[in-house]
Amino acid sequence: MAHSCRFAFAIHVLAVLAYRQAQGSACSDFLAGSVNTNPVVIRRLISQLRKAGLVKTRKGRCGGAALGLAPEAITLDVVYRAVEPRAFCGPSRPQPSLRCPVGAGITRVLDEVFASTQAALEAALERRTLHDVLSAIRDEAAMPTGPAVLAAGKAA
């Protein structure tokens, strides 16, 4: 099963834009460096995010992307729907054999499973905002980690 990085990349890009709001817009090269991907990938994502009203863009030498809404107003389900063209899970294979008792009923049963899974995913994303993501990143950065902390922990 192929896994898409678009949603994770989109959240990353939006978090960078929110983090550096005071500096103004950011170009795709800068964003691609943070995400560690090709600027073309970022430009495609930015286009999708712009269509959803989540970012504003300007062309030219001083151009780039900036948040279109406050981080508190950007829920993750909106980001997800903006960049993911298909449901998270679901059938992406040929029709099973209808002569088989399992094959004859599996599609309907799995469609129900996948629909409820998709609904649960989107409900969970709807409860989280870009602001929540930024808060979690700041909390993570404030946590002491690394060899020095481990050594200090042993000495205590």
C-alpha cells in the first residue's frame, strides 16, 4: 500500500509559515529545505493550500507563501482534504471474484470499514489546529534531551 507524504509535508510547511509569520512570506526553496524535499513538491502543495484558502502567495523576487488564516483557525482536517485526493484507506484493487463466497461480500463489508475509519480520522483531525501543532513543537523543543541530560540523570 502506497503512503502519501503530502499531508505531513503540508502540515510542516504551514508550521514553518506560522513560525516565521513576523518575517513575512517564504519561498519554495526555503520551505523545501526545511521539509527536505524538492521545491517542485512544495510548489504543488502550496498551490493546493492556496486553493483551500490556507495560504496566500505572491509572485516575483519578493514573493513566496504566507499563512492565509491564523494558526488557531486552521484545522488539520481542512489541510488533509486540501492535499489528499483520495481517502486514507480503501479499496484500490480490482474487483474480487464474485464466484467466491468471500469475494462476493468482501467489497461491501470493507467499504463500511473504510468509511468508518475515514470518518474517525477526519473527526480526530477536526479537533486539532495548526496552533496545536506549533504548541507541541515548542513543548518538544523545551524538553531537555541528549547525552548531556542522560549523563546528568545518571549522576543524580
